[in-house]
Amino acid sequence: MAIDLAQFHDAFFEESFEALDSMEAALLQLNPGAPEPELIGTIFRVAHSIKGGSATFGFSEVASFTHTCETLLDELRANRMQVTRHVTDLLLKSVDVMRDMLRSVQRKEAIDQQKVADLQFDLELAIAQKNQPAAAPAPAPAAAAPVEAAKPAAAHRWRIMFRPYPQLFVHGNDPLRMLRELGELGQLTVKLDGNALPALEELEPESCYLAWELTLDGDVKREAISSVFDWAEGDCDLEITEETAPVAAAPAVAPAAAPEVKPSNVVNIADAKPSAEPALQAATPAAPSAGVEAAPKAGQMTDGGSIRVSTEKIDELMNTVGELVITQSMLTQLGSKFSGAAAEQLRSGLAALERNVRELQESVMRVRMLPISFVFSRFPRMVRDLSQRLGKQVDLKMTGDQTELDKTVMEKIGDPLVHLVRNSVDHGIEMPDVRAAGGKTPNGTVFLNAYHKGGSITIEVGDDGGGLNKERILKKARERNLVGANDPLSEEQIYDLIFLPGFSTAEQTTDISGRGVGMDVVRRNIKELGGTIEVRSTPTKGSRFIITLPLTLAIVDGQSVAVGTETYIVPLITIIESLQLKQGMVNRVAGQGEVFWFRDAYVPVVRLHELFGLEPRTKQLHEGLIMVVEGEGRKVGLFVDDLLGQQQVVIKSLETNFRRVDGVSGATILGDGAVALILDVPGLIRVATQRMAA
Amino acid sequence: MTNQVAAQIDAAAAGSNQVLTFTLGDETYGVDILRVQEIRGWSPVTRIPQAPSHVLGVLNLRGSIVPIVDLRMRFNLQHAEYTPLTVIIVLSVQSPIGRRDFGVVVDGVSDVIDVAANDVKPAPEFGAHVSTEFIEGLASVSGRMVMLLDIDQLIGADVTGVALNPAA
């Protein structure tokens, strides 16, 4: 039977990318010198499953490279090699290379062979050099010594209780293979415990009823034994105990070393596994699965009982719920028209419906929400690489990474955040000697903080570096004629200048970033999401960028306005003020454009009815209303007939069945089932300006 | 009854299509029934700025926003008042950027007929002033002439803003 493996490719890629992310995270946590065996285990499993997967699918280049990685990791896992900074760097690079390779394979592009080969060579070199610790660039920490001393270890006797759960086979584990592997490690004595075996007629052929009591003699480390059972974690009770007395045969091998071996071995394990593992060392029969339990717990963090659902399905669900909301509000309107005894019941029923529908809508909304850690997770690596390159010492502190926001918002906020974090590391944090001279710790701190506030999410990116340089910003802005030479500006206004287009300067650009370079782009991206960004800065204390974003792009707070018979929705965030003009407040410019004085500037009037070709209720400016709106830094007064009310509306795309319309960002369905268009204020201002120019 | 069913089966075997016919003034048009999503009564639409004049606006069709095209205006026929009897046929077009739903305003829906493939004759060329590129063919059904519309050609470019390849 031929199975088309291609159908599994997507799932493989998706899983592999996720696995690489977790491998990267684990690598970053890895302490050189005193690595956590569990972390190494995680990293090893990622490499192993990618190798297995790519070999299955015939991605031989990926498989070959991953194999080398795996070999190196195996050395680390077996403690035959030290975790040094050099090795972690190599492995981090390997993560990048594996990611690139998988991406190339996914897009059916050619793999960058040279890069792969170079790194593969480096990895092989590192493996080959493992026996010369002196050759490693990083000095081996003191804690490593006992490990080396333990190497010429003599025989131990291990007693292993292996009690698989019935579902062991279902997960693809084969006890026979495990026993065989143990047999390769040393002298293995196997005792079968078949007590659980049911009568033949009750026997499920796919369940495992057997248990084993194993005795292993030989020069074997606990890690080597537990690694045999790596894949069966969670599918069995496992108990590994060391017999206290060395085996009688052992002294023949290394009689002098034998007495020393045990204590040093204890030190080794206690060093390496400071928290969870001592329990395993002490393993008593009363706590049979203590050692095995620890690992699945760590694994749960990453997949807490979740399923993968395509976003289309969720969008469909959102649509249906949107419908339900509209139908419900239609019913509520209708219900208010009834009278009599039954009407009261009807209305209370409708009120309950309204509540349920609202809850349903909120739950569906939450399905789309993901913790912001999806974005934050890339920063530890980035900050580490950047600070290394710049010769700075930077700590990254992230808080609130479980704060949730909509997936679409998340996808679009990544780049601006990267930009801000890069800026903080590159320009915010000073060099260690400068910091020391200023009485600060040599380690700078970049912090990321996310939290919910009302109906929006706030993300702060800050550093404890030098802060923005007010004088330099002002000087540059004046040079570039962004402000007049004598404009009085408050501190806040000066800091705001960095967001102006055209503030960026070439002289500042490094290969990483320039403070001010592209800040206008950052602000534009955030505005496109309906958010805002502010900057606070204190000289020598550091600066902080505060981003506020809506939780979702599916809903907008809007003001409904009437023009003629039509209703339009204006996003609240764009509205500055609504006012009524009195006769004589409007001036004409060159007999054409109408302007009025608003706060401290002349603002042009845009007649929405002219722009959209409608018949308004009134053409007299003083009879309608002016809504001052702002888009891309420009203000206009939008002339409308009337304001109707504020409401949250569900945004629907016009492009699903139609095409893009200038000045309109989408549509929504009102309570009476009619469609209202949502205005795209920046687009509207552009269209109006073009019309005026024409 | 059974004869009728048998006749339909025969017709299907002979390579026929079921066609929904509708009227615009005195003329009868037909569209492939498989393209018809829904037939509904007229209700006021929301206007779309800067749209071609025959795109009247958009309607809420069970939660999706669907543009409505006036076929009389599209064919440069005399404009008729919209009454509660005016009908909107919701159709789906295949465009290079995927499926699009839209509604056409017509005077009235007639019935569903079977059109055998060899009953369809190509539309004659009238010269430049009568465009026939969206007429798939002419069929004569019980003495009436039915103009079969190629709606992908007719509406596709209006609705999507993407010109269709005439050869497609």
C-alpha cells in the first residue's frame, strides 16, 4: 500500500518549527559548566525527532545535518563532553541552520549547502575535540572536574524496575528494544513479572501486561540507563536504584579506584541536578515513579492539552456568532414592541439570550487569543546575540508573557517590537565601562512588560540605559526643518519628534539599528493596528516605550454618523472632537477649500457627501456637524449630517466578495440587519486631498 | 410524472444543463443553475462610494457582505423602479482570486429549463455597438429565445477589480 507522505509534510514542518523554538529556548537556559540533564534531554529529543521525521520524508540533507547535531548532543547527554559557551553557540547556530533548511525544503528551494557544510564541520570538530578539554576556548568550570574523575569508573550494579502501562505499545514503544539496548550497556539479568497477565480470552493484544525486574552490572551511568527509557516516559513506572555494594567481580577491573568512585559519583549527580533529581538518587520503593514523573511535568508546559485548529474554522465560527449577535439584537428590538403578560416573559427570555450570546462571543474571541510569549520568545536569543556582537552585557527581563491578544494583532506587532528591543540594546544600553563610570551595574537591563488595561493591551519596552538625548534630537529636528528654530517645545514634544517621518539619519545607522531610524515606521505600524505609542525618558536612567493596542482586530469601537440616508462608522480612535460650526467660522482659501480654526491651526473641511456622492440632509455647514479626525498626522474636519451613537462593531471585509474601496476599511452589520461602511480615515484624507488637488 | 423524470434523465445524458431563466423587460436570460446561491426579494442596499453606477451597493446576506449589480444598468436598458416584486438572484463567480458571491437585480424569475448542449447556438456578431462577449450562446426553448449569460465575464471584473482573461 502506497501512502502519499506529502500530506503529512505540513504537519511535520509546523511541528518541527515549534520543536526548534523549544530547542532554542532550552539552549538559552543551558548553563555552561553545570547543564541540567533534563534540558539536554529536551534538546536531544528535538534533534532526534527532526532527524527521524526528515529521514522518513526523504529530506536527506536535513537528516544528515541533524544526525551530526544529535551525535554532539549525545556526547553532552552522556557527560562525555562539557557544555561550554562555544558548544551552545554552535548548537544555537545549528538551530538557525535547521530552521533555514526546513524552510528551504518547505518552499522547495535549494538549501544553502556551504553554510550547512561549514557548520557540520564545526560540529564534527567539536565532537572530535571532546577529549581535549584544554582545547576548548572557555575554561572548564571547577564543577566539571569530578565528572572527568568519575570517567574511569568501575562497575556498578543497577536494579531497574520497569513496569510499562498497558498503553505502552500504542505509543510505539518496544520493550524488547529497550532490553536489548540495556544489554549493550553491560551484563543484564532479566526477570520477567507476568503476574498481571490475564486469561487468554480477556487478553487485549494491543496492551502490555508484562513487567520486568532487571539487574545491570557494569560501568554504566544512571543517565545512560534512563536515556534508554526516554521515549517511554509517561508510559511506565520506572525505578532505577543502585545496589550499595560494588559487584564482587568489579575490583578486578579497577581495585584502587573503586572506593573513590561512589562518593564522586554522588557529587556529580547532585551537582548536575540540583533540584528534582536527588529524589531519584534516594529512590525508595515507597515512591516508585518519582524520578520519571519529573520529565512529563516539564513537558506539559508546552502542550497543555491543546488541539490544532485552522484559523479559517475559527473565522467561520466568529462569523456565525456575529450573525447570532445581529439576530439577537433584531429580536430584542422586536420584543420591545409587544405588550401584555407574555411580553414580560418574552423580554426576560430575550435578556437571557443577549447575555448568553455575549458570553459566547467573548469565548470565541478568546479562542483567537494567544499569549504574547509567542512574540516574546524570540527576544532572549536576539538580545543574547546582539549584546555579544556589541560587546555589551545585557539582561532581558520579560514579564506578563502570558498576556493574551488576538493572533492577527500578534503577527503584526512582532516587527515593531523587534525594532524597539534592538534599539534598546544598541543605543539604550551603554558599554560596560561607561555604565561603571556612571555608577551603574555593568549589566544593563532591557525589559519587556505586557498587561491588559481595559479593553486593550499595553506592551512596554524599556531599558536602564542612557535615555534619549534631548539636545541631539532637537538639534537634528531643527537641521531637518521638522520644527522651527525657536519653537518652544516641552520635553514630551521633543521626545515625540523621533517618530516623525524624515527624522531618521544615515550617519547613525549601524548594521543593527539607529535610534530614530524607522521610528516613524514603528509608529505607523502600530497606528494601522489602531494602537498608540508613547515614549518616556529620563537622562541616565533609561527610556521606555509604551504601546497600547486593541485586543483584537475583529471589533472596533465606532461612532455612527448619518449622511443623507446612509450610516457610516468612524473608528473612535481617530476622532479628536466633534463640534458645530457657527456661521462665519469658516474661511475660504483661494475661493475653493474651506478651512476653520481648530485649537492652534487651520483645519480643512471635508464634506463626506461630496466625497461619496450622496444627497445630504443639509449642505449648510452650520446645520450639520463637524467631526475633527486625524490620520497619519493630518487633521481634517469631516462634515456629516448627524451623530448617531457609539457602539462596538464587528469588522467584515468588503474584499470577500467585492474589492478594496478607497476611504473604506470594511463594513459591519447594524442591529437592523443593514450594512454600514466603516471609514478608513487616513485613506479618506488621502482621497480628499487628491480631489482638492485635482 | 415518471415520463418527465425519464425525460430529464435523458436530457442529462445528452449533455444538457439546467438553466434558471429570468426576465429583463421583454428579454429572457438564463444562468447555469449551479451558480445560483439564492433568490430573494428586493431590499434597500448600502451604497458604495466610487463604484461603477451599475453596482448599486452591498447587502447583508446571512452575515457576508455581498455587492448588488443592476443588470438593466449593466446592459444599458431603461431603468425600472425597484418594487417589492423586484428580485435579486445571488450568484457565485469564479475569478482569478477565488470565488465571489454577488447579487443581480432582475425584473422577475421565470423557471428552470433544460438546455441541451446542441440546442445552444453562438451569438451572432452585431459589430462594435452591441457587445456579446458575456453571452455564452443563444438557446431556443419552446419557441422562446434565451440568452445564456457567462457571468464570469459579465461581472467578474466589476466585482473583483481584476480583469478576466477573455480566453479563460
